[in-house]
Amino acid sequence: MRPISVVLAMTIAAAGCAGKADTAQAPLTHPAELVGRWVRFREDSTWGDTLQYLADGRVLGSEGHAVPAEARWGVKPGPLGSQEFCAADDREGYCQTFHFQDSVMVVGGGPEGPSYFRRAT
């Protein structure tokens, strides 16, 4: 499995059924509130798997969690006034709805439940 499937797909697809990204419908934006380092809440109830979202749409990983140089992220309008967080590399991309609960970003849903992210300190 390529690193994109492990890291970026974890970001947006681990939360459940991910929809294929269709960036032709709406341009992706890079909202300032999402720029920075984020840490995913893992199944073992610890925080780990740090990703950094840059203002130009690039994604950086952390030691042990490599991200391909071509990995990109962005936000686009979703159904019924929602927003979708999208991540892609040169081969595939996926989008999931997201929202904030206090300072935690909640991405996706579906049968496996959402993924939770907090800002890295």
C-alpha cells in the first residue's frame, strides 16, 4: 500500500465511506483555520499520526507517517450547506464532510464512525 493510502486516506477515509473527490465541480480552498499541525485520535485512545496542512495545499507527514510529495488537501462545498475536507495524491482522492466540536475537528462518519483531530502543540 502506498503512503497516501495509509496517511491521507486515514485522515479522510478511516472515518467511514469516503466519496471520490471531484474537484472539477468546485475549486478547493485552504481555510486558515485548518492550516497547521493536526493530530489524530487513535483507536487505542491516544493521540498520534501528526499531519501538517500548509496554506498552499501541500500536506506534510511526521516521522513514521510519511506523506507523498504530491499529496494535497483542500475544502469544498458539500451537500446541504456542509463543507467537505478533501485529500488526494497523483492517483486518487477522497472527500468527507467535517465540522468542529469545540476545538476538535470531526471528519466523516459512516459505519466506522468519525475521525477526530486536534491541533498539535
